[in-house]
Amino acid sequence: MQDIAKAAGVSPQTVSRVANGSDAVKPETRQRVEAAMERLGYRPNYAARALKHGRFQDIGVVMFNTATFGNARILDSIVANAADDDYSVTIQTMCHGAERTLSAAIDRMQRQPVDGVIVVLEERISDFVGYKPPREFPVVLICESAADHCPTVDADQYGCSTAIVDYLMSKGHKTVYHIAGPSTSRAAESRARGWREALEQMGARVPSMYIGDWCANSGYQAGVALAHDPDCTAIYAANDQMAYGAMLGLQSAGKRVPEDVSIVGVDDSLVDMVPRLNLTTMKLRFDDIGATAFSMVRRQCEGEKIPVGVKTVIPPELIERGSVLDIS
């Protein structure tokens, strides 16, 4: 800063004001200081800035993986919103071969220069109930259930299923078959529970459930099997990949979609990948989930209190295409 001050002909205090974005600097002086910074290769020392201001302007994100469609969209939204507010993002995944707990994940993230953390809890963990984050270290959870001590946000996974069942039953189908996600997934568990309880409340038969792995091949195998069930006229798959695989499996066994079997997926993940996509789906607004989670943690970092014990729900949106037939 002394070098910059000398080169620009100003005081070190003026250089500090420019580096910290203060408005108390004349535009022509700011330009002269910034030109000197550029010429001499000055970069702010964020560790020193954090010591002075109490913040690193960096948010941590913890995920089980970054490859699934929903996680990738959530992460992209967090990064984009962080950049808009001049924050950086530090990413970690849950350790393999170690106990996967909130306590361990937050402890690891606290060793990094971050001001707070967002945890995407797509799997069950042992210390979710009753977990208390460290004092003065904001934690936001993206998960299905509201946490007692952390702000929580997510899509309505359960309501997504009940809405799909209502939709298919309103088209004249007597029941709805379900291709579920893996048993380790909290979202898959909630979607399966919503499907089952919606049918029970309507007094409809609850068929056997097929369990997939989120991938199209598992949907294909389920589709081939369901093609031989004469009572199967409607299928709800827990994501679009399995739904699209089921469509192909049904067609390979001689069934037509939607003339013989109607299908609905979840997440609207194939719209930019499959040409002439004909799959009706329940779109989960992952971008809004990421944006809301970032807003929650940033506001806490800046001193605002965010309610805990309740979940902020981002409602899904039904996207109707051509994979459902009204048979009523």
C-alpha cells in the first residue's frame, strides 16, 4: 500500500479506502490509485481484510456429490448469486470412508477462510436431529426436513408427489405405479412417501414400487417389467432420467406412450438434452433453492437473524408435454 500511495501521489489511507470500496474518494483520485494498482500488480490481501472487517467474503458449500442434476443446478445458482454480491465460494464434499455427519463437515469447513456454510443434505446423517452450529458461524441446510437450529430451504418433495398423483388420477387412471430413487436419498424417500400416502387417501390400490438409482437404465428395466402388467396405465418416476428410460423400456416391449401408458417425471432435466422431448414433468426450481440458500447465509454473515425450526419451501411447477393421456 505504501508503494501504491507513492506511485499515485496519495496517502496510504486513500489507497485503503479504494481497496475496500469506500465512496469517500473522488472519482479522479480513485482512477489514479486503480491505475497504480494495475501497473504495480497489487492484489488485496483477503486474510488481512478479514482480520480488519471480520469477514472473508467467502461462503462454503458442502455436498455429497456435485454430479447429479439437482446438485449441479443448486451449486451453479449459489456461485452465480455469490459473484453478484462479490462473494467467493469454497466447495467440499462429504468424506468417503469417514463418518458423514454435520459436525464433521462443519468442522472441516471452519478450517477454511469462509464466513458461513451451506450444506446440501441429500442423504440421511446421524446427527441431523439436534445439531447446533457453532456460535457466530452461520449454517444453512438444503434438505427435506426443517432443522431445529439452522435455517432450512428445499423444494416440496412430498407435495411434488401428491400433486403428480392427483394429476394422473384426474386423467382417469385407477392407480399410479412408482419408480423410486435410491433408498439412501432423502428426496427419494419423501417422494415415495408422498406417492403412497396420496393413493391411500384416495382409496386407490398402492402397487409394488420399483427402486432405481436415478439413472436411465434402471428406468428402462422398470419400464420393460411394467409393460407386462395389464393394470399399469400410469407411471410416476422420481426423476426425468428414469422416466425417459421407462418410456424406452415400455416401447421396446410393444407399449405406446401415452396411448397405453402415461408417464410423469421430476426435475425437467432433459429439456436441453433430448430433442423433441415429450415428457411431462414436475419442475423443481433448483435455481431458486440455491439463490434462497445463499441469501440466507449472506444475511446471517451480515448480522441478520434468520428463523430456524421452519423450512422455506420452493414450490414445484408442472410442465405438461405429451406423455400423459386423459382416459376418463
